[in-house]
Amino acid sequence: MNNLKEWGFSSNWLSNSKGEYWVIGQTILSIAFILLPVFPVINLPIEFQWLGMISCGVIAVLLGLGGLLKLGKNLTPLPHPKDDSSLVTGGVYAWVRHPIYSSVIFLALSFAIWQMSLSHALGTLIFLLDLFKNKEIWQANRHPAFTGWILDILNP
């Protein structure tokens, strides 16, 4: 239980004040993504298919590891930042505002390219919308200096 508090979970997690339900929802989405049926859309030459899949996979690994390593004590599976967190702007965060979420998107895209599947391409789009939906608003509330692309769209 103490580890959960260190990760930012509240003792009253049923209130969803830190986005605990989003973690459950993202887990369900991840399982559903894997179980989606494959609906092939086009047949690319295998070289292009492998190039796209490997490129997206490498980007996913680099973003994910870079984000995990740079966050340090700020790391939490919750979309709401930890109460004692600081805004990370160095390393991979200098280029990408949400490298771990972006890693998940690139990993899903890599899988969609490997399968050449329309259902998985649409699943990747759902991941994109779900992962970023509340994260930027919570970040901006916690760290006033935070800017992100969704906030830029909502507040031009």
C-alpha cells in the first residue's frame, strides 16, 4: 500500500481524484487492442512494412526509456502529477511533452503496421485520444509553466 502512495495514488482512490479510473481504462484498452481482429487494408512490399514497423518500434523504445529515466521520482502511472512533483523539461522532455504516452502510441502504430490492420490503426487513434485527454489539463493545473499541444488547440 505504501508503494501505491509513493506512486501518487490517494487513499480514497474510488474518488478518482488523481485519475485512477483512467489507469483501469487504459489497461482495458490495451488488452482490447491486442485482441482486436486483424482487418488487412493494403499489401505493402515486405521491406516497407518491416521498415515502418522497426522505425516505429525503435522510436517507441527510445521515447519510453528516455521518459522513464528522466522522470525519476516524478514517475506515476496516474495521469495526475504527484503532489510533490516538479515539471521535467530536460532530456527527451525537451522535444516531446509526453514521451511515455507517445511511446505507447508508436508501439501501437508499429503493431498496426506489422499486421497492416485497419482495426489496429483505428485502435492507435483511440489510444492517442484517450492517453492525452485529461493529462495536459492536470499538468497545466499542477505546473502553470506547462504547455502542450492539446492545450494549444483548446486555447489558441
